[in-house]
Amino acid sequence: MSVTVKSRSKSLKDVELPAGTKFLSSALKEISTKNKNINTNRIRLTILKENKQIPITSDHAFEDLSGAELYAKDIGPQIGWRLVFCMEYLGPIIIHSIVYYLSARPELMKYHCKSRPYNPFISKVAYILIVAHYLKRELESLFLHQFAQSTMPLFNLFKNSFHYWVLNGAISLGYFGYGFLLKDFTVFRIYSAFKLDNFGLILAFFISSEFWNFYTHYKLRRWGDAQKAKGITQRVPLEDGLFKILVAPNYTFEVAAWTAFTLIFKLNIFSVIFLLVSTVQLYLWAAKKNQKYGTKRAFLIPFVF
């Protein structure tokens, strides 16, 4: 028996799925064909259950469609997830490279903060760490990450890029001496009080956090490949090493790396803001993972937070 897919968008019309449709890809292709070959990535197919639209993301929904009400919605122009990540991470590389170059030009020294002496060493270290961080992310996006969905709404590219192009880009103002609200002697007193006055140790902490962040992504990729090889499409939490304690160790090491960077950059206010916003966002994602997996694992501090 054929099933009618009702439209939830003016740009789509109702479609009758052929009897025996068993695959999501087949349903999307049929809807696309009957709607001027609209890109299938723009079509969100849902099933009405208990007055709620539940997205259909696998073929299981087509095992029994008797009495089911299916709906299709045009979610607008799409862009590939991999391209989105590459575009997001490209922003800080470009912005920091331009501002760092300009900050070192003798003829532009007059634009440096008058109340703070120019520190070429700290600026150079900060610039290298940020560019290295985002080059790592670019390489991970190109060669390591896999994405559950192939595309996302094009508009989200601009919304997501704000975090990297604007919030992280603002840190580059520090190369001109802006954003350092505390005098150096005050920063050193704070660091000494908390035993954080070892520059080499903080730098090593940043590098090790970046390594463990990468290693976590590598473990997740291998775990995902192993699950697919077994025919398991549903995401299952990894039960190994730090994954037994932390819901997303990559989030933890991300926060650790930016904490180390903020310390290296002498508590620059733009770096502090970026760290706080990033931590809140990563915490919300970690909470969603705990909810999805049915776990209560830590986000940052094992058994505490």
C-alpha cells in the first residue's frame, strides 16, 4: 500500500511513495523527483507520533508504515559539514596572520596600546599557538572527522563562524597590546600565588592538551569505523580509558588547551571571554551527550563537574 508524504513547506507538494518503499534514500529521491529534483539534503522527512514531528534518520521507520503519517519539509539551501568546519577554522588563521603581521610593522607602532609596552615574544608565541591549533583542526576536519549528516543549513555557517571569526579573532588585538586589563606585576603575583609562574610548564600543558585532544578524536574515529563494520549505525558511547570517566574527553582537553593559552597570553580579556564562551558551549554539548547516552559522566573534573 502506498503512503502519502504530506508537505510542511510551500515549496514542496504532497508525494505518494510507491508501495514497498523500504529505504530512507529511496523516499527522499522520490520526493525530490516529484518536486523539480530538489536537493535531497534539503528535505527533512518526519513521522508524526503523539502529535510530535520525529525526524526519520534511518531505514527502520520504513519497516512498518501502516497508519503512519509522514511529512516533508524544505529546510533551505545546504552546505557540506566538512566545508563548514574548514571555513570556520580558516577565519582565525587569516585574521591572526594579518593582525600579527601588521602589529610588527614599524610604521604601525603608533597604533599600539600606549599604556602597555610591545612584547614581541608573547605575541609571537600566542600567534604560533593559535595558528597551530586551527591548522590541526583543519587537518582533522579534512582527514579524520566523519559526520553523521552530510550537510547543514547554509545560514548556520554565518552563525557558527561568529565564534571563530569574531570572538577568537578579537584575541588578535592583543598583538597591539589591547585587552590586557592587568599590569604585568599583578599577573605575575597571581601566577606566583597559584604556582603558575613556570612558562615552560604552561606551554607543555598546552601542547599535551592538544595532543590528547587529537588522540581522543582518533579514538572516536576508530570506534566509529569499528561500529560501522559491525553494521551498527546508532551511536554508542566508548567504554575505554578516559571515556569511562569523561563523557567527551576531547571537550575537556579543548578547555584545558585554551586555559593554558589564556595563561600564556597574560589573562588577556578577549582570550578570557573566548575561553568562557567555549567552556559553556562545550558543557552544553557534553550534557546533551550524557542525556543521549543515558550516562552521568564528568565534563571537566572527574566525579565533580
